[in-house]
Amino acid sequence: AQKITQTQPGMFVQEKEAVTLDCTYDTSDPSYGLFWYKQPSSGEMIFLIYQGSYDQQNATEGRYSLNFQKARKSANLVISASQLGDSAMYFCAMRAPSGGSYIPTFGRGTSLIVHP
Amino acid sequence: DAMVIQNPRYQVTQFGKPVTLSCSQTLNHNVMYWYQQKSSQAPKLLFHYYDKDFNNEADTPDNFQSRRPNTSFCFLDIRSPGLGDAAMYLCATSRGNSGRISADTQYFGPGTRLTVL
């Protein structure tokens, strides 16, 4: 069965510093996709970044990058130059086959607070 | 801009009074999803539609039903809301590429926050 683990319930970072949010996953299938979403207090889940299991390079999207370590089954999100607006919940998710379906599995999330 | 729209943003209902939440999309995506999210928890999938094919998660209570009359709209019906159904309800869509399902990104609406009195 697929599983996503986010071990950090809460993280604090100073504005303009970089922060890493941890995500480990478990699947036995070689083909899978990993996603990160941001959820501000307003509630909307905002797609940030995607990494495919066969992608050779780490994904990057602006200030977001994904530190993909396949052998360790980790897909950590790195936010560079944190901004106050980055304060939110962050969810890691995975799509991998399960019973013929590719329904996404979400982690429990990490709450990030950016201090001025 | 193409988007996922949910109405209303806030819904208050009484215990046992049926309520319907709506979702519409202008992305022309094949797949639509309904999630329930309680405070400080991960979203929990209730149902999804691949086009008109309805897929119910095994642990979704019978109290929850869904309709997708066309590609653009999807509704969540809660027949007899209980206090435990108070939550944020998130609608999402994805393209539904049969070729690379693992890369099929979900796009979410702003959510409807349901309060049950």
C-alpha cells in the first residue's frame, strides 16, 4: 500500500532564509509521481511542484525545488528565500498504482510559519 | 483564467437538514474529485468521476452522494448532516491523461467550509 509520511508537524523559519520540508514515501511500483501543495489559511490547495519517478533531475519551480532521493524514498521540498506569504500548511502527495487505480495519497502536512 | 469554482464558500446547515455543495470547472478536465478535510488533517477522498464513471471510496459513508450532470459541474449531496460532517470540502480536477496517470496533477477549488448546528 502507498504511504506518505511527513514527520514535521510544524516548522519555523526566518524571513529570507531557506527551509526544507520533509516527505518520505513508500510504494513498490517503479512508476509514480510526487506532488507538493500549499494550503494557506483560506483553505485552497495550491499546486507547487511535481517530480516523476523516472525524472533524472530534481524539479524546480521558481523558489521551490524538490530534493528527490529515490534510493531513500524521500522527496523533500526546499523553499529558498522564505517570504511571509509562505506561511501555510504544506502537503506532500503521491500517485502510484493501487488496485488498478492511481488515486493520490496525501501526507498529514507540515505547518510552516515564516517570522519577519 | 481557467479555474475550479466552489459555491458557496461557507455553508451553515442544521443537523439532519440536507445540503448540496457545488463545484464547477473551466479547465475541461476529465476527472473531478471530492475531498473532506477536517482541521489539521490530510484531505480524505470521498469520490471521484472519470468522465461519467463514478468511483466511490470504500469508506465513504452512505450519507454522502455525488452527481456529475456534465463535464463542468459536480455536486456533493449530504443527505442528513451530522455534527461529525462539519469540515472543509474540497473539489479538485485533473486532466486524466491515460498515458501518464502518475503525472496527472490535481487542481483544487477554494473549498466550502461546512458548519452543522
